[in-house]
Amino acid sequence: MEAEKNQQQNHHDSHKKAGPIGIRHLVAVWIGKTLIALTRILGRGGTTLPGRAALAMAPGLSYVLAGRLSRGTIVVTGTNGKTTTAALIDGILEEAGFKCIHNQSGSNMSWGVASTLIEHSSWTGQMDADIGVMEVDEGAFPGVTAGLQPLGVVVTNIFRDQLDRFGEIDSIRDLIQKGIDALPPGSFQVLNADDPSLAALTSGKDVKRWTFGLELELPPDEFLNTGRDIKTCPVCSHKLEYTRFYFAHIGHYQCPSCNYQRPEPDLKLTSCSAGNEGFNRIRISLPEQKLEAELALPGLYNLYNALAAVTCARALGIPGPLISRALKKATPSFGRMERFEKEGREIVMALIKNPVGANEVLRTLLNQPGTINLVVAINDRIADGTDVSWLWDVDFEQLAGAKSRFTKIIASGRRAWDMAVRFKYAGFKPEQILVVEDTGRAIEEALEQTGTGSELFILPTYTAMLEMRGHLNKMGLGSPYWEGS
Amino acid sequence: MGKINIYHLYPAHLNLYGDRGNMLALCRRANWRDIEVNIVPVGPGKEIAFTSCDLLFMGGGQDSDQKLVAEDLKRRHREIQKAVQENMVIFAVCGSYQLLGHYYTTARGERIGGLDIVDLYTDAGRGRLIGNAVISCSLWDPPRTLTGFENHGGRTFLGPGVQPLGTVLYGFGNNGADKTEGAVYKNIIGTYLHGSLLPKNPWLTDHLLRKALAFRHQDTALRDLDDSLEEQAHQAAVNLAARRTHK
């Protein structure tokens, strides 16, 4: 392990920038740290204001602080799976003996990254950590990558998400390319080979490219009819052909016109079978070895997240056995199938934010046996996406197809009525739909109708999740997010 | 009872902003009244016999898809033009609304010729016009509100022979300047509003269904439905647009 570490150190010595910190940056750190302390006292996990204020004072602050990490930073971006992938990378690095810092999923803009760095720096601007693992919003990716000059980046996938902010999918890919172009020589990029829009991205000079992909035989997918946002070849715009579909546009593809095709991945997940106590046994084939691991995270999307994290760990030279050990310890991240227990009733909270991710959550939900108690809470604040039309691209019809298994379903949040209409047009009878706009009251109502020994599923958008977690915290469940999760 | 043939144009390419919701609203509200709906997906390159189409639905697409679609559509120009003159119903949202006009300019400055069916054109503008919108629509007397979400870079301007779909109460509308939103020409309705538009504005859905039934001289009387959920959703969305808060 030490040898591995040393190897890494030689490679990235250029990232170490010790020496005294400039007065402007120091003042910015103080401002940031003071504001963090203040927001805590006020009982809020504010991560926007401290970073924004500090960056206004010293725009290059993140670069300076990140440069004081002994190894540097890893940046994780993509539409879905950022949080889980970043958490898995963090877990693997900790297992390998590195001290890591990471941002919370809600603070993934440039100021969130700055807040995280400030929080972990001393009042004199010293960083007591080796590596920063930062999940970064696609929109902020070019700026953050240029600013941090990271060791490497990981891109999970691109789906339709929050078009109100980015315009269209083409522009999201342009943003990712911009970020990759800003990578320093000697760094690496990890890309999903099964996503046709990512595999076509070009790599910069002296940037090592690692790809990962699934090689599994899976039964046909009932959720295939929505969310296939990329149907044409990113090189020549001809319609792509697929030999395997995993979900949405993710699979094994080729262009019949220009011969663009899925690259042979460096890391392949070749088998996944049910193991003991809810664990999946997975086998990953690396260039020079095979790796077996157990993973407790459910769903196909988590196989991709795990694979992305393992690929990043390999790019950093972490040995296989350490990776397996870390994967086994992984628990669901903040609001991603997170579990709480209340008087014999289990509460499962699963963030939904776009059609592809939501369909995966619905699929996992329908795999549960027995009666299903459900709250869907839709907000339309900026962090949720202000346009709720994506709800119509989610296959709620699948739930309506099993409607006798549901008790009253509750629609909540600022867009509760939109969600209620969505349920109605999906095929639920209006009598089965209950609208409770207030998210706190929605939880209470739902718990009342959830019998002992059964599960309550809460599917919130991002800010609805923060609200509902707050309510659960008040009931004595879970801990506030700024105390770590 | 009645029967409506809905042609869904390029469903794989024009499906950007919850267009599925619009199709679902048309189907459900017809089915709830025992009106049969037959959906015909039309892909690029396929022959279309517009003679059996009652309602043509065209959704929104990304620039790259829209260009592909524009090329294909132009080859069908004459058939569509003829059907329009015969009062076929067309409902076009966002990108395909732009395609109905003389031309539109993409964000990258490329000018793409349209179908020339409706007297309107679309120029590129600085920044996208994004947010909740409410318009007052004179398809009814007294006018009723329509509410949806708009997200477009193009600025659309209507020629003299074309009526706007409505007057902007909240939001930007066609170009952010003249308070018009959408266009009505013969039995064509074009709009920038999605959200999806039809589920939350059931009177517009019913208007389209009636027009589609009338096209082939079927009985246009529609049984009343319990729209309390839809009306609540409509009102809640109008209130949000009026407050314009998204923090």
C-alpha cells in the first residue's frame, strides 16, 4: 500500500503547493469559516453563502486550498449517480488509508466545493487531508475542473435532467467536453463506455482515459419506452443500433454509418448474482486481473456507480482487495434508498429527479413484496428543476398497473397537484390519490396508514428530500445532513 | 361512439418536454368518453396518408433532432399543406411550432427553412426564455387561462394572417416583447407552452378533441368529466407563475 502511495505521490507532486497563503485568500478563509459557524448556530446546513462570499473575496481560493491537499482532488460529474459514485470513491480511498474530504450532494456548485474546502481548512489555510472527492454539477463542471486542476474526473452518464437550466442535452455534452479539455497533463478521466454520448468525447493531451461498461445478459426491460434521449450517433447523427440495452440509451451500441461504436471498456462488470443478506455478488474484469466483491446497493444503476468508482480507484492505483473490502461496507448515500425505522415501520427515502433515475427507483419499488405505501413529493425550486414536465416522461403507468397493491398514494410538495394529475392520467382512480401539499403533514398521514411491519416509500425531489429529512430528524430519525451521513 | 386517428409525428425525435403527457391527455380524455383513439407513430422516411389523420401532434426536439426532422418534413410539404387547407387539426409544441413557420435560426446561428405553412418566423435571441407562464386565450368567450412552462431560445414573430393563441399574463410568450404567445391558424395550434400543457388545461384538450371529431363530421358533443384535480393543478400553477418564486 505504501508503495502504491509513493507511486502516486511522484506522479502528482506538482499539485503540492505548500508555502504561506496570501493574505487575500486567508481573509476569504476567515470569512467563509465565520459564515459556516454562523449558519450552524442558526441551525441550517448552509453551504451556499460561505463559499459564495469567500469566492467573491478571492476567486482563486478553491485552487489554492485544493493545492494544499497532499494528493489533490477527484471530480465526479454526470446526470445520475454522482453522489453514490463519489461516496464509493471516498470509501475506497479511506479504506486505502487516505484521508478524504468530500462535499455534500446539495453543494455541488463551485461555491459548494469552496465551502467544503474552507470547512476542512484550518484558520491558517492548512488542509489536513490527502484527497478531496467532489461531486460537481454538470453546469459547474468546466469552471470547477479548470479551477481545481484535479488528479482526475469521473463522468457517470448524461440523461435528460433540468433542461430549464441547461437548455438541451447537446449543451450538457458540450459542458462535459469543456471540463475535460481543462484537465491538466498527467491527469485521468473515467468515462462510461456504455453511454454513446460520453464515449465520443475527446481526451486532452497527456490525459489518460479509462472506460468502464457492463457485460451482462439481462432480461428484456419494461421501462425502455422512456428516457432514451440520445438516439443518434454523436459523430455523424445517424441512428444508432444496439445489441444490448441496459436502460435508457445505455448499452452496447454501434453506428451503421460511420462505424462509431462502444469502445472495449478497460473495466467490465461481467457477472452479478444474488448473494447473502441482500448483497449482490459482482465480478469485475480488470485489464490484468479479476475482482470479486459484494455490494449491498440495489439496482442496475448502482452497478454502474460501483463500476465507475472501481475504475477511478484503479486509475489511482488502489489494489483490488482493498477495493472489494470498501465496496462491501458501502451503504446507500444521502436520500438514495436511505432507510429509517419508526416504531416497526420502515421508511425508505429515494430521491427522484429525472425520468431515467425515477424509472429505476420505480422498478426497485415494484420488486418489493406486498402492500406499498407511497408518498411522491415534487418541488420546483431551482435545485429540483423548475420545469416539472419530466414527470410525464416517468413510467408511473407501471405503478398504476399494480394499483391494487397500493394504499392511498400521497402527492406532496409545491407541485403536489401536478403529481396528483400525473397519477390520475397514469391510471389511478382519483379516490386513491390524496394531496397533502405540506411535506411534513404528508409524512404524518403516510405513517398513519402504514401498518406495523410494512414499508413506507418516500420519493421526493431534491429540496423536498431536504424538507422531509428535516421532518424525520425532528421525529428523532437520522441526523441533520451537515453532521454527515 | 366516435373514433379519432392521432398521428404522432417523429415520436422518437420530437419528445423533449413531456410531450408524452400531451398524448396521454388526449387519449385518456377521449377514452373516458368512450371515444376510440388510434395512435399512429410516424417515423422519418415513412409514407403518411394524411387522408386518414384527424389530429397531427408534433412535439419539441433538440436542435440536432429538429434539423433531421425538418429535412424529412419538407419532403411531405405538399401533403401537409393540402391537409391544412382541408382543416386537419395540428397541435405543435415548441420546436415543431417553429418548424411550421418560414424559418428558424438555431442557437448556433444556423438558419433552417421551415414548412412555410403558418405565417411566422423565428430568430435566435440572446438567452433563453424560461419559466412558468400563463396566457389568456380567446378560443373561448369569455377567455380562459392556459398555463404551462416555456423554455426557448428562439423569438417567434407572427405575420398578419395569424392570431396568437393568447395574451401573456405571466411569462415571456413568443418573443418576450409583444405579449403574444403561440399561434392559431385555421385548425392549427402552435405554442411554446409545455409542462405538459394539455393535462393541466383540460379545456384545451377537449377543444382539440372536438375539432378532431368535427374534421370527419362526427358528433362533437363531449360528456362532462370530473376535472377537479386538473382544475386544482391549473390554479396552483397559475398561482406559482404569478409569484414567480423558484428559490
